[in-house]
Amino acid sequence: MRMYKSIPWLFLRRAGLFVSAVFFILLIYPAFLFIVRKIVLLIAKAAKKSDNKVISFIADCKKSTPMILVITALAGVAGYVNIGIFRVTDRTVEIDKSAHISSLNAAVIADAHIGIGMYSERLEELTEKINDLNPDIILLVGDIIDESTRPEEIDDMISAFSKLSAPYGVYFVSGNHEAYTGYEYAPYFEEAGITVLDDSAVTVAGDISIIGRKSQAFPRKELSQIISENSVDTDKPVIVLNHEPISLAQMAQEGADLTLSGHTHGEQFPFTQELFSFANDMMYGLEYFDGMPAVTTSGISAWGFHFSLPAKSEIVNLTIKFNG
């Protein structure tokens, strides 16, 4: 990461990120596919199917090896391109509590990882795309910046995000990579006019509580403590921003009516969703925990490499209906 920060030429940085993304896929996935090929050949031999045309092709290293390398190289290019395509995912959830308003439209993003994951010159475009949704509220659920974000990229973020607009405001809660930056990040978001909700709460639209929990990478308060200290009315809707989708059932029991998370990146690399699911209550989409809806976004970018496949870079256009 420090090497990346030391390269002053934009073209070389971008070229380096492209090469690293493709090389990573070429390094990891052919090895996996070669193992799969070996297993398939052993099974075919045991089943006495080695003369099958498909098996014969797989067994011919001069034919199958180049194909594996071409396919994985193309996957590397596809993932590099795919991460830069902003898509909108429409979701609707219902909360069985009354509120002064019948519904709330929220634009939700997470995991921008500005620098390597998202090029800072795309932030203006992202801001426009969010504003075009005409959201009632905008929620940034962590890992907007990380340990690779350069000072000039933070300036770009402040400039772009200061143009985010929503009647009930723009709110941010920290992710684990904000913890890894090693410096105080909150003033940058506040300079952009964004309210930082780290272990704190606000009330919007008269009676809807928005609670932000710090990432578990920080020392943080329990949800019940935040509710108590901020006199949150749990008879009214309570929406919790919680970067990592963990302890979701517990939060439902403590008074949350909806949780919004990021962190998992959906499936940033092929065939990895199940691999990382053990560390999270959910990986992507909409699920329910003790009756509470929980939404986890794949994020608007990704970490470590400028690559994401098959996961998409998404803005969640979330309609929250109050039915009490």
C-alpha cells in the first residue's frame, strides 16, 4: 500500500492496478482449476470414462492449459471493468411500527475504499447518481476510505460528497478500514457536511431513530447502551447502521427494526462467498433475523484490488415502509 502511495503518476498507478488485478486472478485461479482438472481425470479413470471426448480434451495439457489461462485472464479483465460500473439495486422492507411518515427512501452505499477500490475522479459521478435517486436520506455504511487513500483523494471526497443532498441529511458510520487508517477520519466527513454516527443516534422525520455503531475494529458500545444513552424511543422505528453484518439477531432483540451493513463485498472474487460466510451472519441481500429485516450491500467498490466479480458495485435504493 505504501508503494502505491509513493507513485505520483496517475497513469502508472492505474496501469499498476490493472496489472495487479489480472495477475492476481492468473496466479490463484489456474492453480485451483488445475486441481479440479486432476480430480476430474482421477474420477474419469476410476469410472473407466477416459476415452470420453470431453475427458480427452481436459487430459490434453496442450489444449486445456491455454484455455484455462485465457479464461482466467479474461476474468481478470472483466473484474477490473465490472468494479467501475455503478448499478442501482432496488429493495423494499417493511417495519411494523408507525411513524409520522408512511415511508422513507434511503440511498445506501458502503465500501468505496477510495484510492485502490474506487478512483477518486469517479466520486463526482457517484454523487450525481445518488442525487438522481432523490433519496429522503443518504447512508454511508463504512469503509469509504481506507489505509491506501491518499490526501488528495480525501480532498476529492470532500469536494464530491459535499454535493450529496437529501431532506433528512447524509450520515456516515465507520468501517474496519477507517480504523486501519490510524488517523482521525471524522473531520473529513464533517467538512463535507456529513453527520458522523459513531456509537450515537439521531432522530429524523420526527420519530425515526438512526443509530450508527462503530466498527468492531474499534472499542465500541453495545446497542442497548447507545439506545439508553440517547433516549431512543423503541416504540418507534429504529434503524441501525452496522458496518459488519454480525450480531444481527441480538440487535433485533435489543430494539433494532432494521440493520444496514456492508463489509462482505458480496462475492468480490469468484467462489469465495461460502468461504467467508462463516465470519458473518449474512453475506449479501435481504434476510430476516428474529423478524427484523437486515440488508447487506456488496458495496460500491472493493478492497485490495481494483477488481470485483461476480459482485456488483451497487447503490442500494431502499424503500422503508412503516405499517404500524
